[in-house]
Amino acid sequence: MVMSSFAKTPNPPYYAVIFVSKRTKGDNGYGKMSDKMVELASKQNGFLGVESARDEGLGVTVSYWDSLESIKSWKEHMTHKIAQERGKKEWYESYSLRVCKVERDSFFEM
């Protein structure tokens, strides 16, 4: 399993977009586009951070945002829309997307 570092989010409230996916076989340009999406999202107004983990069967990516408006703007970003369409056609067998308001958070590190 591969996981990036924890996102450094502000004190709540803020929003989390939880994207859970089951990939198709092969890369088919997915890795490059995934890196591009993280880079592009990080430049969007309201972006707070991202955490991601994937094993052979399931991937989970959680992006954090300051508002529902920021999430909507990202969803409608032209390059992100292209990636969404390619995802439906080429990269995902299935996926779910959930938008949540974070009311409380805590962090532990040994």
C-alpha cells in the first residue's frame, strides 16, 4: 500500500471530498494524470490538502477544502472534467464520491 503524508488541515470546520475507487487493469496514463490532478488541485482557491492510499483492489483519496464553493469550482475545472471523463471510460471499474463537513479532527503521532 502506498500512502502520502497527512494533510495539514486548519481547525474545523472544513470539508472533505472522499473518493473511493476500484481501478481497471493497467495504467493507461492514470499515474501521470493523477499526479497532474494533485498538482492542479493544490493551486486552486480553497484547497487545504490531500491524503491518498491504494492497494491492489481499492483506492481512497481524501481532498480537503475550505468551502462547498471551492469544491464546486474544482469539480467544474476544465482539466479536471477531462480527467473525470477519462476515469469513467478508462480507469475505473467503479467509484464513489462523498462530500462531508469536518466538525472535529484529532491527530496522533508517535
